[in-house]
Amino acid sequence: MTVVAPGFYYRLPALAQDLLVTAMGAAHRWRRNDPGEQRRFLEYLRAQDLRSAEQRQDAQWGFLRETLRHGCREIPYVQRLQRDVGFEPDDVRSLEDLARLPILTKAQVKDNPGDFLPRNRNLRGTVRSQTSGTTGTPMTSWYSRTAFARQWACVSLLREWHGVSDGLLPHRIQLTGSPVLDPARSNRRPFRWNHAARTMVVPVNAVGPEAVGPLLEAIRNWGRAEVMEGYPSALYSLALLGKSADIEGPQIPLMITTAEKLTPTQRVVLQEYFGGRVVDQYAFSEPGVFVGECEKGKLHLFPESGLMELLPLEGKVLVPGGLARIVTTSFHNTAQILLRYDTGDLARVAEHPSCECGRETLTIDSIEGRQSDLLRIETGSGIRYLTPALLSTAYYGFPAIFRGQIVQVAPGALDVSVELTRPFGEDEMQALLNRFGVICGTDLQVTIRVTDEIPLGAAGKFRAVIPWEGPK
Ligand SMILES: [Zn+2]
């Protein structure tokens, strides 16, 4: 949400700001979302959730053929494919059929965005969104209101899996990058209300040592928060600020993290501090295929949101527990159709695909971060790969580490910077070095240094891992 004319807005009293935040929130919701469709699709998903694997697969492939039919009518890229490859939407019934279509790269979409939009360019009622590229290459996407509504229906169902009674409209704390508070002023109330959405809107940049006390007290006094949502790093820094100020954490039954990799340390600290359950969610930003964590802690694809193909890395084979590239075909977004889109993200293939929760949908063990963040390690003993997710486990069991950044400075050397909440003892530093040795292998040269502040990357995103890009 963007607050218009911040100068004007910032001069208003807090209660008036609440009203404006509510109004802007409602306008935003109507412009981008289709609340009626969100409710309908949520009801559909609730019913699907109880159906058999075959029934859900039928629905999934039905949506796929509908997407292909729409593409053949409207989208130049799909029309060209139909001509060149010669497929009929109604005949596409298996992954083998689909595999006749080429993989689509991010570069193709960036270079020729018009190729993936409806031929008549009737984009009325669609929303353009700029996704922040973590490595500084943003991409423009177009969403239809239906696509947006259906994605939020998936989020709503995920909330209900974890005990929220009305997934559409829970009492919610939203940690956001939205500038709803003047960062230049100290605010006695470090959040604003979006009354219509029952949401306490907390701007991440306003939460510091001074604001954390009043904020946590307000959450406790409200006493109704069912779920807190935001980047894991934002939730985590709130918990750490509260802990270091010796404030007891208010109880929050559910925390849903999104967009960044949730580390094991973050999960444990959040669970301990707020007493609730931490659930990870992954909605691939451009196409909107949805993956959410179930009651048993496993990540499931929502098959009605799209197809997710797990493909081997170049020169490798796919094995249980191994790494895979994530290629998605999302349904529902008639404003921009991306078939077999290479998301650039990596998954760990499920070691045991079935889940105790009983859902027979596709599962994965984890999202391992961007393929572009994969470290290719080269030492005397050969070449191997380290994923951001694996590296993040290095900080596990070191509560003094607020966050860390790993920069690969040479094929066989890492510089690790850590921000601490209290000084490190020498034994802790040695233990951390040993931990890196266990994870990365002792042939890798690792240097650790303590720093006051790790700089943010493009679009204000924190980068936990930066691979070597060759000699400068
Ligand atoms: Zn499950």
C-alpha cells in the first residue's frame, strides 16, 4: 500500500491517519483484489482439500488446459508455440505432454514482455507490479484481479489449516515496508490501524529500541491477534528487540512468514518468544504458484494454483533429498501467461513425499533460495555446491547472532559478517568457525568478522548469501 502525499499524511493526528490507512487499504483491496472471487475460491479450495489425489489432479489438469486454451486465443507467445510445436490444449494430459513445450526463462519475459500479454492489450482491471529482483534486476508483472483474489484465497486456506476461524478476515498484525509512520519523528503509537481489514499495520522501519515497548504492549492489550505476517527477518528482529529489552512476548497463536528464506534460528526464536506456531509460505512472485506448510510441517503445493515441475540442475539427476530447479505454470492469471517458467528458485526434493497430514499433493522438503545465490565451491578436493538454506543453519544455536551475511570472496573462500545483539565470547567465535567447518568442509577458508550493520542490497532486501562473481 502506498500512502499518497506523505507530507500531508504525516502532519495528520494518529486517529486521522488510521482512517486514511483504512480507506487506502480498502481502495487498494478493491482495485487489486476481487473480494467476492476470493471468498468463492476459498470455498472451492476448502472442498478440494478434502478430495482424493485423483480428483485434485483432475482439477489441476483441467485448469492447465483452460490456461492453454486462453493462451492460444490471446497470447502471442503461446500462439507461436502452438504453431511451432503443434500442440492442442485439450490433448495435454501429462507431464510428458507438457514437456514438449520449452522452458521459459526470466530473460525472455523481460526482453519481450508484450509477448506474454493478451494480443488486444486490454489490460483494464489488471494491476502492474514491479517485483524487486534480489540481485537488482526488477521485473514487471501483470496480475488480473482474479489471479490476485485466488492467490489470497490460498493464503486464507493456509491460515485456516492452522486454526484461524475465518481465513479471509483474521485479526492480524501485518509487518510491512509501507511508510505509514513518519520515520523522522518518534511515534508514541508505532503502528496504525486498518479497521476494515482488522489489521494492525506495523511499518518495519519504525520499529527500533524505543518503539518496541509500546508496540508489544499494544499487541498484548489488543489481545485478539490471531496471526502475524511479514518477512521472517522483520518478525525476527521484533522478537529480538523485545528479548533484549527484557519484555515478555505477547502471545500470538500463528506467524506466517513469506518472501525470504525462514531460517531454523528464526523459527525457534519466534516460537519461543511469541509462543505460537511459525508457518512458512511461498508464493512465487511473478506467476503465483502457491506452496504452504501443513500442520505436520511439510511444504505442499496447492495444485489448484498451478503446476510445479522439479527439474534436475544442469548435468545432475534428480534424487530424493537432492536439489531441483523449480519450474512453474500458474493458472488464473489471464493478464500474463507464463508456461513452464523457470523461477530461478531451488527446492529440495522430498526425501519422503507422503505426509502424515493425509494430503496427497506434491511435497518438497524446503525452498533452498535462488539458484543465483547457490555457491559453487571449488577447492583442492573438487567442486561442490552449497545452498543459502544449508548455510543459514550455521547460525543455529547462536542466539547472540542477529543476522549474518556470507560473501564468497574466492572460489574456495567465504567472508562471513555477523551482527550481534551482545558481544561474542572467544569460545563462541571458535564454535561458529567449527560449525562452518562442519557444514562447508574444512578445506574451505572461512573468515568471520563482527560488524555493526550489514548493508542492504537492491530494493532494500537483505542478502544472506552473495556468490563469487569472478575477479573484479
Ligand atoms: Zn502435510
